[in-house]
Amino acid sequence: MEQAEIQVKYERYIEKEKDLVHRMAAVEELIIPDNFNYDRISALSNEALQKFKKIKPRTLGQASRISGVNPSDVQILMVYMGR
């Protein structure tokens, strides 16, 4: 009985978390165009700008795992990509 109550109580929360995981996985796979001009994004940190230009990540997931790149830099990049 107790297990059923817990399941009912947290079911909506668990479903929301699963949905968030699916959406984040889709964002990870978004392709960054080969000719993407990072210089046009003035909101990027200087470190992120330099690393994106040097490393040239293929996806947002790769960009998010570059040392020195903040989550806000990845979000800004996603906005400029039109996502």
C-alpha cells in the first residue's frame, strides 16, 4: 500500500524529469554548422569564444563539455543557432 501511495504521489514529478532528460538529450545532439561565425555573438565569454573557434565543436553537447565553457555560453550559442 505504501509503495503505491509513493508512486501516485511522485508520478507527475517523475514524468516531468523523464521529459526533461529527453529534451536535454535532443539538445546535446544539435549540430553546429561548420561555417558558424562565433564572432557575431558578443554575449559569449572571451574564453568560450576562443575555445569554440579553436576546437570547433560539432554539437552543442560537445560545446558544453569544453573546459572553461559555462552553461550560459552554451545557452547563448543555442539561442543564436535559432533553437
